[in-house]
Amino acid sequence: AQSVTQPDIHITVSEGASLELRCNYSYGATPYLFWYVQSPGQGLQLLLKYFSGDTLVQGIKGFEAEFKRSQSSFNLRKPSVHWSDAAEYFCAVGLNQAGTALIFGKGTTLSVSS
Amino acid sequence: EAGVTQSPTHLIKTRGQQATLRCSPISGHTSVYWYQQALGLGLQFLLWYDEGEERNRGNFPPRFSGRQFPNYSSELNVNALELEDSALYLCASSLANTDTQYFGPGTRLTVL
């Protein structure tokens, strides 16, 4: 069965430090991969997506993610975290088909300390 | 360009009642998805509507239903509400034949 694992439930990073959020997936085919961010009480905002091609993808707000097929991973990174990045981050996978339900990880809550 | 909008923002109901949640997709998007985000359960797929038809549903009982209107907006109905239906209900939309889904702000449903 398809699944997405985000091993870290909660991470605290100092402002200005680098960030890496982990995501591993189990999927029958090469999936489409997404990272979303959710601020408290809000909906999900798409940060970036990977469909094919260059395995390093750039997103909004200075985030990037790298697809590693051999490790079934799609980790999210940011070189310098800002206090406004504190939120919950979700990794998701889907197929290249309209209407495919996205399968989400449980999420990682990011806290930023000053 | 306006994003996905949902109404109401908050909804409080009692057990056994019915709840109706509404969603307007991004202009030009024909597919609408509904997800439930319940505490401790994460984001779970509920329903997918496209061109006015229900195309797929997740592992939820039939009392979760909905429809999509000719203007592609959608309505989610939850009948015979139970306490465990308390959750944030998120609507997402996408263009036809793509699976990049854009989410609305959600409706917080509280069942007392």
C-alpha cells in the first residue's frame, strides 16, 4: 500500500540556521511529490512539487527539495530559517492522474527559536 | 486571481444534525476534492468531484456525501453527525487532468 512517512513529528531550529525535513514514500510507480505548509488554523499552501526532470526543485519562500529515487525520499530544505517559517509541513504523493487522492504524511511541526 | 474559498469558516452542530460545507474552486479548475483533517488522524481523502460527477471517494461512510454544481463549486454534506466528525474540512481544486491540488482555508466543524 502507498504510504508517506515523515519521521520527525516536531523539530526546533534556531532562526538563521538551516533546515531539513525528511519525507520517505512507498509507492508502486514513480510518484508525483509535493510539500505543503499549514499555518495554525489555516489551509495548506503548496511549497513545491516534483513531477520529473531535475531532481532538485525550487519552491516558494526559499525552500527546495531533492528527490532521491534510490532512497525513496523527498526531503525539504531551507538554508536559513526565518521565524515566520514556524508551521506544520506536510509531504504528499500522488499519481499523474486527475482526481488522484493525495496521500499525506502525518506532518512535521517546525518551531523556530530566537 | 482568487484562490479556493470555503464557507463557513466555523460550524458548530450537535450530534445527529446535518452539516453543509461549501467550496468554490479556483477559476478554470473543474476538479474539487474534499479532505478531512481530524486530530490525530492526519489528512484523509474524502471525495473527488469532476464535471459534476462523484469520481472517487475515500474510506468514509455514505453519510458523507456531496455534489458539484454546474459552476464547479461543491458542497459537502455530513448527515447524522457524530462527535468524531469534528475536524477541519479542506477543499482543494485542480485543473482537469492534473493532480496539483490547491487548498482552501478550510471549515472547522465542531460536533457537540
